[in-house]
Amino acid sequence: MLKMVSFLPRTTKTPERFSPPPPPPEPPPPSHPPPLPHPPQHL
């Protein structure tokens, strides 16, 4: 019983301490071409 109680806080702290860093946000898929610089015609 005492072992379990002392082990519980450890298991709850381990994931936080040894948790791997979050994966970097992958770039969005090239669904549309990038905006090309064009002269403002409607301005």
C-alpha cells in the first residue's frame, strides 16, 4: 500500500518530465500555388 502510494506520484510526474517534445507543425500541403507579386490593378 505504501509502495503504491509513493509510486503513484512518480508515475504521474514521469510522463511530464520525460515526455518527448511536441512534433513541429508540418507545413500545409501545396494545394494552391504561392501568391505571385502582381501590380495592384484594382487599387
